[in-house]
Amino acid sequence: MVNDSTAPATTPEPNDDDEVTIFQERPNATKDTFDQSVIYASGSDERLTVVLYAPDLQNIGSIDNTKSAASATYLRSVTEGFSVGSTITFSSTFSVEVSAEVVKASMQLGMSISFTAQYNKSTTESVSFTVPAGKKAFLYQGYLRTVILKHDVGRGTYAYVPNSDGRFLSNLTVTADKPVVGATTVRQG
């Protein structure tokens, strides 16, 4: 877990030339991975990035209305932001845009996330969906797996911070008429 006391003191300004990659699976802890991730803290001794990988959909609700003559509505609170065992803090001037297309089963979903200071805390909003009589529906929320990668500047090494695995819950929600199962792939946006 990265505590505020061990995190570098300064936050870098983003470089417009930097390109952030959403990896298909957790990559090795290397300079290449570091360079393609979201840098959020930098000091003279170490720099930290958030590595984004394995986008997926989690089922957050469903309605089986097949035996009803009336429509049914489902209201769910959805949280957006980081769910990690580490402190991740972006400066108020920090902004990085990440775009990708997530493909799972027969669904293709565009995902675009702007990492800014708003993600220093999670936000919750309500999402509602209605299912007509005689139908089923499943509600999914998009997310990315995350892990913190540390570059030890003095040693020139790269290593994942222990216990820093987590999720970034997006505000992307989608419904389907049947469960969405199978492997997920990502196409960079």
C-alpha cells in the first residue's frame, strides 16, 4: 500500500506526446509498460504510474420480467473512480485521456476516460433501467484493472508496488438482453 508519506512529493505535468495504453492483461514491470501508463507522481528518487489493463464488464443488476404483464424498473447506485488499496492523487492541473473499444461476446463498447483531479475521490450516481413485460435485461458497468508501477530512479529498476492492485470503475453502463460471458478484448482508441 502506498501511503501519503511514502509517495513522491510532486506530481508531474502530463506530456501531450505520451500515449496511454490499456493492456489486454497485466504486463511485466518494465520501462515500456511504465512509459505507456498514467504517471501520477514523480520525485527525485522514484516515479509512480497507474497501469491500466484487462478491461471488462461486471454485472451490477438484472431483471427477469418474462412472467409479468407490466414493465419493471431497476434503480442502482453506481460508483465511478478508483477502488484500490493505495492512495492515488492527481494534481488539480493533471489530465490524461484514455480511449479504447471493449469487445466481449457480441458487444462492442467505446470507453473514454479522462483522468483528472476528480478521481481523487469516488463519486456515486444512480442509474435506472426499465424492462418491458415479457423480457429480461442485464445491467453491466465497465471497469479496468489497475496496479501501481514504481520506477526507482537511482537503481533504474521497475517493480509493482505490493498490494496496489485495484479497479477503476468507469461511468460506462450498458444493458443486454442476455448474460454477457466470455473473454474480453481491447482495441486502442
